[in-house]
Amino acid sequence: MIKSIRTDGLVGQIMLLSGENILASRIDTPGLFSKKTCIEKWSFSSGILDRQFCDKGYTVSAALAASVTAGRVVGFASQIHKSIEGQVYAASGRVDVWDIKSGSLIASSADVPHFVSSLQVSSSGEWVMADQTLFQVSTSP
């Protein structure tokens, strides 16, 4: 049987979770007044949006990773700078880690001066690989 969900925007990378859940990164469509996107957790069984993983003031899109064992979602939160015509001329940001159950942001990296297109997270949730850079996740202040 084929199941689908109906969203109100463009979907980027998708990750299947256990049960009837998926994580989906969004794609920010070009334009001066584009909204900030978040990673979303959807339920196939109900067809509704269950949770969003957002970073205030940043666009969370494209790169996505998760460790269900550790209960963590990882994404790249960027500040995309566009010209009035919608052309992107800069996309720096940081790597964010959220708690998968509460949706709360639990850790962020220092600023990354370039766009991160690929993320991987260890099963323990302690290590994150962002493109070619390895980060250790520390949740202490």
C-alpha cells in the first residue's frame, strides 16, 4: 500500500523513523520574503505534522540526521542571505541538535562559515559529522 502526506511546501531530505513516523527537511523557496523553515516530524498513520525542530532566526533546511537510539535530531540552521532577485549570496550557520521527544534545542555548534549539505550522527548521539567536520555534542552549559 502506498501512503502519502500533504504538506504546504517543498520537502527536501526525508528520513524514516520507527513506526509510522518520518522526519523531513524543508526547502526554502527563493524570494525576499521566504519564511523560515524547520525540520518536521510527520505521522503516516494520522497524516498530520507531529513536531517541528526550529531555531529562532535561522532557516533549518536541507541537511538532516537523527539517532533514534539517543533520541536526537540534527540539522543545519543557516542564515541565508539573498539579493532582491532571490539569488543566494551567503549561507553560513550552525549545526543544531534537538531532543526528538520534546523538540527542544539541546546543543548548537559555533558558526560554520559555509553551507552544510551532509550530516551524520553516531548512534549514541555524542558525535556529529557535518560535511568533513566532526563535532562532539555537549549538552552542559
